[in-house]
Amino acid sequence: MKYISSSTSPQNQSTTMKSSKQRKLTTNKHSQKRRLMGWGKLVTSGLFLQLLLMASPSWGQEEKDKYTYSELLNDIDAGKVTQVEIDPRLQKATVTLENQEKTEEVPLFKQNPELIDRLKANDVKIDYNPSPDNSAMVRLMLQIPIIFLILIIVIAIVRRSANMSGQAMSFSKSRAKFQMEPKTGISFTDVAGIDEAKEELQEVVTFLKESEKFTAIGAKIPKGVLLIGPPGTGKTLLAKAVAGEAGVPFFSISGSEFVEMFVGVGASRVRDLFKKAKENAPCLIFIDEIDAVGRQRGVGYGGGNDEREQTLNQLLTEMDGFEGNTGIIVVAATNRPDVLDKALMRPGRFDRQVMVDYPDLKGRQGILEVHARDKKVDEEVSLEAIARRTPGFTGADLSNLLNEAAIFTARRRKEAITMEEINDAIDRVVAGMEGTPLVDSKSKRLIAYHEIGHALVATVITGHDPVEKVTLIPRGQAKGLTWFTPDEDSGLVTRNQLLARIAGLLGGRAAEEVIFGEDEVTTGAGNDIEKVTYLARQMVTRFGMSELGLLALEEDEQDNYAAFDEIATQIDTQINVIVEKCHQKAQTIIRENRAMVDRLVDILIDQETIEGDEFRQLLEKYKEPVDSAGPELCKSV
Ligand code: ADP
Ligand code: MG
Ligand code: ZN
């Protein structure tokens, strides 16, 4: 507003514009923003003025004017003119004639020496009165929106390219989106139930605390640790505890903050983050939800995302860039390790991976203890009993549970949390969880038999990988799981090993059949059967391990349908033979160890998890005298 009305000539106006435009390009983002807002006002006020001008009656006045220059000169000479107002901008004179109300308007030339001379000669009053130039202003105003638009585009381009070439630091620095906590105030005693992860990270604490010790002997300190685990299991907490234990600052940023940004901003944030971290070394950098940036490059929605890739590349560059001994350790967290770009796991990057899993019974009890510390809990409340009732709960769920209970207690105006509040809180938390945890005792028992079936058959039979862990803690789709430690150098697999694997896979279903009867078997074995079929088919069609002999019977060679049909039938028969034999074997093992199976199931239901070594010890302890299962399996098929 002010800007328009204060200018007196078109030349002035355009130069002001130009210089402010130049300034705009060189100024920083903040003032750019302010200026843009100013421009917005300018445009609206410009448009407003324009409307006013159009509506004003003086518009288009020139046409009706017939008073000429020569007439004016004559009138001056004749002494009829009393006053002349000269407007140099519009190049016109407003003439006041003697005895006349109305003034006349006369177009002038650029220079009017003759007129001035005559006016002086005739002693006419001259007013020099430059008026605002409507037409020039209107033209200008029409241009402003266009100029404004161009400016926006130019700014966008400049900003983008500046960011890309790394000159944007001064722009975005003040808006850096990472957090820094000089002291997290969290120690390992605040973290429970994930002891293995804690142990592994204990080492990281030592690296941060006493990095000189390692550098003195030339040892390279690892740079990156990847925490893998479902949400709420305590990954963030653990990272904070590491920083807390080591007494170093905690820098954190979330991968999800990088997405949906202008190209280059994520990368510049990563750069800022590492720069700040280096200034504060030793320190810990925590990157949460790294999968949001660390997804495999070139895949995903719409075939890749520039911004994400740039951010990831910047992250990789930074991690490669700093020496292992600068005292910076990067801890990242994800619950989707499967989608991560392999480049992230290379040596010198996140080469250490730590699993942070659902807590087991003891773990849950430990977590409850941690969170009960600062709450008033009635003596009658047994944390162990709560832990027993909450399989599948994460640390976050448990913390939430106790908090809900505390809220109930306060609302009921009680002194301390009692079992009543705990029960209500469990109901509430369970209702808010996805997937119901395994509290139903009947299906829990069935699943326990199924898993023990796998573990027992696999352990009794020769040639099977050792059991690592049997667990009833649900994970994803599976309600229970039996893990095996794969043989280290299993390049070649024998026929006996394959048969043992098939029998082990059928152990779950076999246990269901033996214990609950054929009619009570469940869909829980679906996945097992799929794997069994695949293995058995491979034995027949690829490895020459059936009566069909040493033939590679690739099924996609379908030139001859008749022959293929016949072979296909034979293949199926052979697969059946193998699977049935293994099935029989598995059933036999379960039957012969029936009493032991029951005991193991009780233990599993009680503990939820049995580690491999413990499982083998229990087997030894409860071993029954009859033990015919064993190495002759291979001969029987
Ligand atoms: P994640 O980062 O794995 O999603 P968080 O670390 O954010 O999980 O956990 C959220 C909250 O849940 C923590 O602040 C803490 O109160 C509680 N919590 C989670 N896991 C644990 C644990 N293992 N021990 C104690 N508290 C835990
Ligand atoms: Mg977290
Ligand atoms: Zn199974």
C-alpha cells in the first residue's frame, strides 16, 4: 500500500521493483517468506485499487476534451487564463479560464518552453502539480500478479537447487528437526525383560565410555547398531539407556520425519545431525523407524522416491565418512528389517544387529517391577500373576497396563492399586491390542502340544538340526513357534537329514492327532504341511531320492502331456510314500514318549519358553526306557 502511494513516477516505481526483486533472490529463506507475505498484501491491495480506479468516473475523461494547445496559447495571449496547473506525468495542463467555473484540460508536449515563456510573459499563475498516473499504475498492477507468480517459481527453483548442492544449510539449520538430550536420565535398570539385547548393548556403552582404550590398541569401534523388534518392546528406551549409562548426549531423529518433504531437506538434516553430533562427541545418534528412509532403493511405491533415496545416500555417506573412533555410535531401530536396503547392513554401517523381542514370562515380571516402582501397589498384588496373564504384551503394553490400573485406583479413591484395578486394566489394554494374546487355556494347551510335538520329534530323531527354542509367545500369524539352530556348514544335505526335517515338521500335527484324536486336529499345521510337500517333492523330482531313481523331473517340461501326466502321478505317489513314512515315524515318537510330552507341555505352558539346552536336559531327565526311534528311519523309506 504504502509502497504504491508513495512513489511519484513510473520510473521510480519500476526501479524499486527491480531492486527489491534482486534482493529477494539473494536473501535467505526467512525474509523471503516475510517478503512473500508482503507481496501477497501488495497484490490484493493492488487489485483493490484497480477495481476502485475502474469504477471511478474520471476514467476515460480525456476523450471528451476538445480544448487544444493552440487555443490555450491564444487564450494566454488574450489574458483569459488565470491559472494553469501543469501535470508533467500525464503531460497535460489544467487550465482555469477567466469567468468560467469549469476548467479545461489540454494535452502537453514533453517539453513546453513556449508555453512556460508565454505564461510568464502574461503573468499567469503556474501550478506544478504532478498527479498520480492512473494508466501507468493500472498497467503495473496488472503486471504484479504475473511478476509475483514468476517470483514464486524462481524462488522454488533456487531453493531446490541450493538444497541439492548443499548450500541450504544456512536455510534449514535453524529448523533442524532432530532432538538432543544432554542427559537421558535412563539407565539399564529401567529396562527389563530384554536381557540379551541389554547384554549386547553393554558393549556399546563401553565403547562410548572408554573409546581411548580401544583406539590405543588400534581396535576399530563399531559405528552402527540396528535394533530389530516389534513396536513397544523398548528399542527407544534401550537406546536412551545406552546413552544414559555412558553419560553421553542422545541425538534422535525419526525416519518418518524425512518423508513427504521437499527434496533435499532430509539429506541436509542428516548432514546437520552428524555435524552437531561430531561437535558433541562422544555421543549417541538414534534413528528411529529407519525403514522409512532405509527401504531398498528403487523399489516401493511408484518405483522409488527421490527424497528417500537422497536421505539414505546421505546417511550412508555420513556413516562411511566418520572414522570409527570419533566416539559416535549410531543406533537405529526398525520393526521391518526385511525391507531395509542391504547397503545399510554392510560392514562399517549397521553391521551389528540386536533383536529386541517380546518379553517372556520372567521378562514381563521384570518390566512390571520396573513400572511398579513409582506406583503404590497393594501388597496382595502379585506381579508374577499379572505376568502370567499377559503373554504377548510388550513393555509398552505392560507400562500402559499399570498406568491404567493407577488411573482406575485414583478414580475409585483408593490408597493403592489392587487386583481389581489390575483386572479392569488388563481388559482395557487387551481390548485395545491387535490380535488377542494367548490367554485362552484350551487353545493354548493345544498349541503347546503342537510345538512340543515339533521339538520332541526333531530332537529324538537323528539328523535334525537342534532345537533352539520352543515358545508360546505369539509372533505375527504364528501362535507358537519352535526354532531350530541351522547347521553351520550345511551346504549339502543328506537324504536322512531331509527325512528328519519332514518328520520334525509333521511332529506338530502328529502330536495333535495322538493327544486329541484325528477329529480334533487344527489348521495350525497348514504351514508345516506346505513345507513338507515342498521338501518331499524336491526329493523326488530334483534329488533323485525316491524309487523313481536318478531323474531330474522338472515339471515345467510339458511338451508331452500324456507322458507328463503319467510321471506326475508317479511323482505324487512317491511324495505320498515319503510323507506317510515320516508321519508314521513322528506319531510313533509321540506315542512312545506320551508321558514326557505331557510333562513338557506343562512346563512350556508354565514358562512359555523353553530354551534348546533346557529342552534337551528335560528330555534326558524324563527319558523313558523304551526308545526305539532313531537312526533306522532312512532305511524304512
Ligand atoms: P519401541 O521404541 O520399541 O517402540 P519404546 O522404547 O518406545 O518402544 O517403549 C515405550 C515405553 O514402554 C517405554 O518408554 C517404557 O516405558 C515401556 N517399555 C517398553 N519396553 C520396556 C522394557 N523392556 N522395560 C521397561 N519398560 C519398557
Ligand atoms: Mg520407539
Ligand atoms: Zn507347526
